[in-house]
Amino acid sequence: MNRFLAFVKKEFFHILRDRRTLLILFGMPLVMVALFGFALTNEIKNAKIALLDFDHGLHSQQITNRLLSSGYFRLVENVRSYEGIEATFRRGEVRLVVVFPPNFSNDYVHGQQAQVQLLADASEQNTAISLTNYATNIIQGYANEQNPSGSQPVAQINVEPRMVFNPELKGAFVFVPGVMAMVLLLVSALMTSVTIAREKETGTMEVLMVSPLTQPQILFGKVLPYLLLSFLNGCLIIALGVFLLGIPLNGSLALLLVETLLFIFLALSIGILISTIADTQLVAMFASLLIMLMPTIFLSGFIFPIESMPAPLQIISNVIPAKYFISIVKGIMIKGVGLGNLWKETLVLIGMSGVFTAISLRNLKSRLS
Amino acid sequence: MDAIVIERISKSFGETKAVNDVSMSVKTGELFGLIGPDGAGKTTLFKILVTLLRPDAGQATVAGFDVVKDYRRLRTMIGYMPGRFSLYPDLSVEENLTFFATVFGTTISANYNLIRDIYVQLEPFKNRRAGALSGGMKQKLALCCALIHKPDVLFLDEPTTGVDAVSRKEFWEMLQRLKIHGLTMLVSTPYMDEANQCDRIALMQTGQILAIDTPTGVEQLFDKPLFAVKATETYQLIQDLRRAPFTETCYAFGEYLHLTTHAGVTPETVNRYLIMHQHQHSEVKPIQAGIEDSFMALMQHG
């Protein structure tokens, strides 16, 4: 045990004394979250909107006034017909069109339900989401004021947002889970496989092998510091996502952390597997980048929606660990679901870790060849 | 009991027979030199003995333990210093030593008497990163790390390669002093001038042992007349001598040529030949064979 701890301590020295390692470990997640985060969340002020008012009633007027006085929106155009909407969008200035159907005010006063339609240009999906969210809140706020609590609810306004050009808004909140998957894979798999390969390259591995340390001890000693650091990293990214970018955390934090640990363990087992094959740092690096980073970026649904991939790629995407992790994180953070809905993905991750660990252990040799 | 016993060990890499049917033994407490050029199979033999490689055939014991079956036990009892500098350059001198001590379940202070002589030279730099040490210092640190668990047998694979002449001499003096502690040492080197520092040596070439003896014994294996020859035109001299009727071999050896001849040839015979070929300032003297001469001769027959 003592010798194992000495090994782990040595490993920490390696990590903490190498600026490049530290930079990758803690600089990369910050930069990635910041890059993806601020590219995605544009602060919205004075967004240009258009109005299609078939109603011309009291309530449509009041809601419009409220929208325009919020500071978020600026009316630039009054559209006359549904056909005009598309032309308006095509000109590219207007981001949102608010449609009051005929008899809106009448429905609202007399009926139970009134409809407002919000059409957003979702070719910029993040702006579209923010705009419809803001507008929805303002309209609902108006409706709530008209129905003070306690009194009989007279009517409701149903806001019906519709996204034009990219109706399903794939990939909106995917980036934080995606960045998490990428950083954890990089740190865990790439860094561990490179550090093990470095010992082989410098010849220290030979000295370690001709010592009472066993091969599993050496490997777990290598992996443990990265497990801790990766977990720290995962927490950092979650915190950045929640506090800086306003990603909701609707599900259980504990479950999220456990799943993160599971994914780190999987990434580490891939790293060990690579290191049992690669003899030099260069090979380890290329192997990690090729078999993990590229597929993670392109095939996990991180950037390109899996549903829109050609069938062969969709099949390949099933073996990309990050795909499952991303859907788990999305499930917990955004949908707020629990293990009951995520057990399949979790099982896949557990299964993959098991397989990779088994192969690595089989590849382990107590000798050079 | 012999500390190392090697019986008919062979190891091939593909078609190449790196070690070919080698048998030898090293006595306990002996400083044994394995001498041969690059590619002779020294490192492969070392890796088999330190349990890193499994031999294709044959068996070997170190300190009475089989290198294949008892490898786990053996790994606590041997010290190994590979040819390359294999310590952690980003750890300090002291951290390297502490790490290896802990890995072997001991402490620096427990075996300090063994490394004292060597470590006192390193102590002023104990907080320096190992990567920033000079070549000679690195090698001393590596030796300390290989010694720190008081091994029964110490394997040093080309410890003096790439080290300056002064450090090489110092290093061998350190090894001589370590003999007091009863340590068995197997040292490989491509430098034949280091052979005289060993109690016994084995000459190795293309995977085979050519001779095993004391350094003097190996020199005495040489049984032909040997002359050191010098003249102004060295290149012409070597050409002429290689054509001479009495010559067996002729090699350049520093400023002299070493000329081996058939039995019965005298310096006068050689001198007459040189004058006949118009060599000036020629000098011919009979000499005692060195290890290198023996090795050259053995290679010829081998």
C-alpha cells in the first residue's frame, strides 16, 4: 500500500510540475465552455420583431405594448398576411413574428382559451430560444395579472412558439454535456495513455517492472490522480454551465456526479487500453485523438444531430461512449429525469467500461514481450 | 554458491538470434564484466536475467531463483540499471531516491551505508531536478536508486556509455568499493579498456560467448607473436603490412598498429620488410597482448 501511495504521489508531481499538462487539465475546459457558451448565449436587446395582428383588439394592443416596452424587442414591421411572414424572415432582419389570430381579444374575454403564435427564425437557434422564452414570459405575465390569484380564472392565453428553419432545435443545450464528454475523454484517456507511454519511452517502465510493483499497481497508480483531476474537471464544467451559462439543473446532482464518475472510469479504461498497445507518446496521442476525439466530436451528436446522419454513421454512433453520456447529462440537467429513464444508457456505459477493462487486463504483461 | 547461473539460454527476435545458446556463471561477490560490441546480445541477456524477457530456451537462476518461475520474488532482490538514463527528470534527486526506496519497501536511511560514498557527491544537489544534472551525476543517481534496496545482485547495463573518461574511471572505483558489501555485480560494456577492472570477464559477440576468464587469462589466450608498429605513413604502412608474407592480422590501435604474425617472426624480419618498402622513422616492438587483441583474435576464429 505504501509503495502504491508513493507511486500516486510521484504521479501528482509529474502532473503538477508540467505546465502543459496543467494547462490542458484546467485551461481547456474553461476555454471550451467559454467559447461554446458565449457563442451560444447572445444577450438580447432590441431584437427586431414584426407583428401580424388579425385581431386589432384591446388585448392584442396591450400585449404588443408590453412586449415593446420590455426593452428586448423593437417593432420594425407590420405584416399583413401569413404569406408576408416568410418574406419578412428571408430579408433576415426580423428575428421574431408575433401573430394574434382573429378574435383574439374576444376569445380571451369570453372563451377559456386564446392563442398567440410566436414564429422565430431558428437559423440562429439560440437567439430563437431566448426570444421566444422572453416573449412567452411577458405574455404569460400579462395573462396572470389579468387573472389575480384567488379569483375565478376567466381565460388563459396559450402561447404557441414555432421555430422556422430548424423546428426541432437540435443541439441547443447539447454543448455543455458535449464539452464535458470531450474534456473528460481528453484528460482521462489521452493524458493517461500518454503518461504511461512516456514511462515506456524513457525506460523508467523497465525499472518499475523490475521492482516489487505489480503491473495493475502501476496502472492504477497512473490512473488514480487522473480520476481525481477529471472528476474535479467535471464538477468545474457543471458549475460553469449552471452558474455562468444558466443551464438548468433540473435533475439530481448526485446522480449526475455518479454518472460523470462512471464516464471518467470508462474513459480511463480506454486510456489504459491504448497504453497497453502504444509504446510511444506520439502513437498514444494519435490513437487517442483518432479513435476518441474525432468520433466524439462528429458522431456523438455533440455538433451534428445523429438523426440527420447517413445510416452507416448512425450505426457507428452507437459505439461512441460520449453519445450515451451526452444523453444522460441532457436527461438529468435539462429534462430532469432520473435513473428510471436513463438506465439503458447507464448500462451501456457500465458494459463498455467492463469490456475495455477486461481487454486491458488481458493485454497486461509482467514482462516486455 | 554461484550468484548467477546461465544454462544454454537462447532468445530470438524474428530471424535474429540475439542470444544463442549461452552458458556461464557468476560467483557470489564477483564483479563480472560482459564485454562486447553493440549488438552482441548483452542487453538481451540482461533483460532475461532481470526477468524482463522470457528466454526461448534454456534456464537461468539469479541468487538461486529461476528467472522465469520465481520472477516476482527475484524482483525484490535484484538491482537493475538500464543503459538509458531511466529516472524521472522532473523529480528532484532526493525525490527520485525516496520514490525507489519506498517502492522497494525501504527507506534511504535504512541502507544509507551502502550508498553513502556515492550519495555524498549528490547531496549538494539533492533539491535539483534530476533532468538538470550532468551526465556523470545522473549516472551516480541511477546507481544510488538501483542500490537503495540493498540488492543481492546488481545488473548494470552499459553504465559508462556516453559518460566522460573521468566519470567512467570514478564509476569503476565506486563499483570496486561496493565489493566490500559482498554485492555480486554484472556489468556490461563495449569498452574493452574497462575489462581490467573486473574480476572475470566474458567476451560476447553475435549472441555467443567467445571466452570467459580473468582479464589476465583472456590476454594469455593470445598465443602468437604480437608487435606494435609505427611509421610516418600510417595508411601505407597498414596496406603494406597486410600484404606481408608473415602477417596474420594487422589493426590500427591508437598511434600504433598491432601486427600479429606467424610463429617465429622477429622484429628484425618486420623491420627489414619496412625498409624494403621505404617506410621512414619506423618502429617495431614486441608487446604483450591486451584484451582487445585477444578479442580480435577470438572474433577471427569465431
